[in-house]
Amino acid sequence: MRIVLTGGGSGGHFYPLIAIAEEINAITAKEKILDIKMYYVSDAPYDKQALFNNGITFVGVPAGKIRTYSSIQNFFDMFSAGIGAIIGLVKVFTIYPDVIISKGGYAAFPAVFAARILNIPLIIHESDSAPGRVNLWASKFADHIAVSYAEAGELFPKDKVALTGQPVRREVIEGGADGAYDVFKFDPITPIIYIVGGSHGAEKINDTILRILPELLDKYQVIHQIGPTLMEDVSIRSNLILEKHPHKNRYRPYSYLNNLETRMAYGISKLVISRAGSTIFEIAAWGIPSIIIPITNSNGNHQRKNAFNYARVGACEVIEESNLTPHLLLAEINNILENKDKMSNMHEKALQFATPNAAHAIAQEAINIILDHES
């Protein structure tokens, strides 16, 4: 039994595949299905430890990122995409999986192309309200299409679509936050804000937070996930800003948080400030009130659509980047954290929005395809 997982370019593509892999392992162990082998086909392993922990073999295939804007890189990446398609076809043929599960993104194209040529069953999952180009193309021959937002399903063949929600890793949403206050060296009384910049960080959010940091620390404790490339700059600036602040120990900057740290951060936070990608479903699973700041001009404007779809149920407040000012962000933070009724309502609405069984549903469908094929 062989399964290929594909996608990449960001944690939003990679980690839902890990969530699905976790469920595949759980189902096959429960049902005593032996000889399961999983492969991750992409241009980079992204998180080697996550692959190793779930028994997934990385298969490297080059991929070209064709941008929606004019760039000389598009010319060179056309060749990378073509070469990647040929190499991907050869490598997938060597594996010859029973099913391919794709999260989309440019790095998924070689494996999805191979699925088309080799007539391998294909399941695709779309995380965003506006589908990406690879998933739109793959939907024409995919066997099953899972979506996180009903809005995305309207753009795919209706007879193939299932609204599953977003696969979220067990390690992030299951288990308590025991020991979290000791890990972050925080007191359990002062409210905690968790700021999530994503795998690459969020420069505008970081800059805005730094401008209100002294006021924030007068009333709150802050866990700030900055992003590896921005960490040094933010650390230097925050040290200068807080040099004489009486509560400077209430600020904890991190380049990135591992699964345990992420779970602990969610477990003790009263408010999350985040982009509008896959993190929305992690926030919802924990039922935490949030302020969502979508990226301007994302592909298909999907982040803005994601944010307002989430806000529509009453689980968050949205601030668009064009409106993001230090004064507005600080006012919105206070407006939420100082209103117990508002926080309680956002908590309930977030939990209603959460989709805890998404990864299991997709994993089970993949296994069903394999078992039907073998029979």
C-alpha cells in the first residue's frame, strides 16, 4: 500500500498533509493494515522531523513557481516546471502509488502531472476560499476534491466536492498546556496574546506590534512568533524599545515555535493575532478569540476571503493591511480582551467553525480507494 503526498512552498501546504498522514497511520494501525508506505514528493522536505516522525520518505523533485505578476523568474521557472514534470513522472512511476493526495501549490505540479499521465487515483484538498491554479487544473481529473470553505467548492466540479474543513495536526490541537507558564516564564494572571506571523513571518504585523509594544506590556503578556528571516531585526529593535520598560519580561519573541510550544501558546492565550491562512483552523480548534490580518493581494485574494468567511460567523475581527495602524490594533485588542461577553461569544463561534475530523475524513477516503482497488 503506497501513498504519495504532495504540495509545498509553505507550512499551509505542508502541515495539513502531515495531519492527514497522522490519521492514515492511526487508521492503518487500528485496522491492522500492514505494509503502508508514504512518500512526500516536493521540491524540498520543509520539515524533516515531521516527515521522520510519521514514517514518510521524502522524494525530491524540482518545481517552477509561475508567478501571477510579471517577473524574469517566470521565464526560468517555466523550464524548471517542465524538467520537474519529467523527473516527477519518472519518480512517481518508480513508486507507482495506489493514490496521490495533493494540497496544491507549485511544488505539487510534478506529482499531479504524473497522476494524470499514469492514471493514478487523485485526491486534492483546497485550503483557501479561492482555489490555487494547480488545484483548479487538477480538479478536471481528480477523483475526489476536499475543501475547507464552501465558497471554494463552487469553483470545482460539484459531483466531486466534499466540504471537510482543514486538516489540523493532532500535536497542535490535542493535549493540554501543562507547564506552559513555566516554559514561557509567564504569570498565570496577566492575559496573554499570541502573535503568529507564519512560517516566513509578517513584517507589517511585526512593525505595528513593535510600535505599541510598551502599551501592550503594561496590561498583557506577549508571545511573538516573528519568522526566521525577521528575527534578528525585531529582537534588536524590541530590546531598544523595552530597555527601560518595567515589564519587559512580559515579551517573548521567537523565530518559530515547535509543535509542543505552539500547543502551549494556544493553550494559555486569551487572544491570537494572525494572518488568514491555515492557522485560522488551529485558532478555531482551540476556540480562541482572534484578530485576523489578511495579506494584501494574495493569490485570488484568498486571504481576504478566508478572513471574512471566518469573521462572518462571529469568531474574529478583521483588520485589512491598508487599515492597519498601531492605534487601531491596540484599540481592537483592548476592545476584545476587556469585554468578557464578546470573548465568550467569539470562543463559542470559533469552536462551531472548527473541523476536527477533516484529516480523518481525507485519510479514510484514501484508504478506501486503495482497498477498493485491491479488491
